[in-house]
Amino acid sequence: MSSNAQVRRRAVQAARGESPFDLLLIDAQIVDMATGEIRPADVGIVGEMIASVHPRGSREDAHEVRSLAGGYLSPGLMDTHVHLESSHLPPERYAEIVLTQGTTAVFWDPHELANVLAVAGVRYAVDASRHLPLQVMVAAPSSVPSTPGLEMSGADFAGAEMETMLGWPEVRGVAEVMDMHGVLHGSERMQEIVQAGLNSGKLIEGHARGLSGADLQAYLAAGVTSDHELTSADDALEKLRAGLTIEIRGSHPYLLPDIVAALKTLPHLSSQITVCTDDVPPDILLEKGGIIALLNLLIEHGLPAVDALRFATLNAAIRLQRHDLGLIAAGRRADLVVFDSLEKLVAREVYIGGKLLARAGNLLTPIAPAAGVTPPRDTLQIAPLRADDFILRVQGIRHGIARLRHIRGARFTQWGEVKCRFVTGKSSCPPASV
């Protein structure tokens, strides 16, 4: 009998009262994602599995009993679309931060790695995250390069590369299909990529920014099933009505009040609403948080806390085809978060596979890097630079003033013009303008 089968058999016996639980969590208020109720219950755990959710005080037999003192017990939070590279952290350091915040599973699109290192970059993502207590589901990047013909990248992925990566059990689907126009106009490369995903039976993530009407319908007809590029509340509703899973993202906070207001007009909140971070810089990840910060914003804008939590738990588990996650129920994995309040979510305790991993924002045991996995190094291929290379010059101008176009904005591009003075061919532009 395999170890998994043995644990499941022990869980069956413990649920029937024939043997003790390994861990019994008592005095909890269960946030029930299936019904929307908050109800008192105790949770018995065997190995990494929930064996029983039963009335308070009805069982006492366990090797360890821990009181949650009336805390709200939720399934672990899930991020349905993230680029870990945006955190500027290796996977183990990223995991240490988000686990303390209550995020226990992520769907990672490593397309920045792949655009530099090709398939080897995705292999690194798999190997470097396999050992983590954070459940990391890796996606096969479809956007390598992100914009064909306009970028230099370390590879050019098509059907063959996608088939290779989708053949790995750790790769759970095709990452965001950014070349929307290639899909709509029947580009051979994009047809190969999407068909590889369809043949694998795995997820196909979307990137449907600005698509509406017939083009949106065509994008779904091609086989894409989600979108995190929402541009307005109306856009979110159109995509939800079309049948896409919408992934509300934290990097668009200005949209959240309107999206929440629109969702509250619906007679039913679909299981096809999830949440994601997409890109979170390291300072924001540390200071404000990842998924937890997004959920708190949704609650602040009037979404009931149970609905916000459902987006990040049960709905996310359904989307990511992880039927072992997303509910506090017998047979599910014991990845759990304890909150003191549902008005503002702060993870008091985090359990991974039935083991206490974090308390009060602190990881109890550091996470080591993956053994035998060498992080990529020296990947920037550029000629040696001198200080003089950073001086702005304009051909034909040595003295005087020139009006130059410039770009401002880290996330949204803003075009503008600025006056720069040139002396002996070197510019002195106002620092705030460039």
C-alpha cells in the first residue's frame, strides 16, 4: 500500500473513531466555502489530510489538541496567476513571504525566465519549487517572445516546445495566451500552441485585454478559458457572461470599487470568479502583501468577506483543477489559515499539510533552496558599459535646446515631451522628466 493510501486509510479509521487523530483543532469557527456559513466545528487531521469536520467537543482523541480560541478557520489562499520573477526573489524566499500571509498555493507563469533561458528556464521553475511547502503549479509560457517581431528573446516557443513542457507532470497548463491577434487571425504558431494545450487536457490561460463582442467570442472558441486583463466593470461582466473565468487582480486596484459594485448586482456569484496578483514588486509584497492585500481591498469596497475568501479558495481550486484544496472538508489537504477577524484579514496561524508553519507573520522554520538546483547566473548578454554610455546624445545637436519624446510610468505607458539643453553634445534633462 502506498504512503498516500495508508494515510487515507488511517483517515477513514480516525473519522469513524477507530483510531485517534494526529492533530485535533478545536474551538474553531469554520468559514464554509460550500454554503457561505460560518459555523462552530472541530477539525481532525491525519497526516496531511483532513479526516473529519465534526461538532465541537464531540471528539477528544488525538495525539495533539490545539485550541484556535474562536478564530476563523479558512482553507489556504490561492493565487491563480502570478509571475514570481516580479518579486525579484528566488522561489524559496518568495514562498517564505506569502506563506506567512496565508497564501498556500500559486499558479506560476515563468515567462520572464523562459524569455531569457528558453525551456531550461521553465525546468528551473519546476525544479526550484518542487520541494516547497507552498503548492506551486507551473504553467508552460505561451508568450515567448511576448510580442513576436518586436522583441529579442532567448527562444521562440511554438507547438514542439509546448508539447515538451506540457508533458511534464508538474506543468499544469498553458500560461496566458498574450498573442490574441495571432489566435484570432489563425497564426500557425498560435494554433500549434493552443492545440498543444487542448491535446494535453490541461488549463489554457487567457490574456484578453480589450477584447469584446465577436473577437471575445472567437477567443473563447479557440480554447482559452480565463482572463486577468480586466479593464472595467463592464468588461468583467461581459467576460463572465461569455463564460471565461475572470481573475480579479491586485495590480489594478483602481478598478476594484466598480467591479465589486457590479458583482453585487448579480443574482449569483459564479464559481468562475477568482483572484490573482499577476505582478507584485518585492517592497509591496512585504509591506502590503499579495493575495491577502487584494482580499482586504475587496472587503473594504463592500464585498462580503466570505465571498472574497471563496474567490481565493474554492473557486481557485475549481479553476486550477485542484480538488484536494479549497474546502475544509474530509479528504482535502490540510492547508489552513486562521484569522482573528473577517473585517480585516491578517493570518494568525498557517498550517501546511496539517503542520503549523507560520504564526503571527513569522515562519517557524526557514525554507532551504532546492538541493542540487543551481539558480541561473550571468544571463544578461551585453557589451561592457562605461559611464559615458549613459549620456543622452542627439545626432546633429551639440549646443542648444531640443524637444524630445519620453515615456513615463512603470505599469502604464504615458507619452510626453520634455525640453533638454545640450552642451558639447551632452544633454542635461530635468531628472523628474525622464
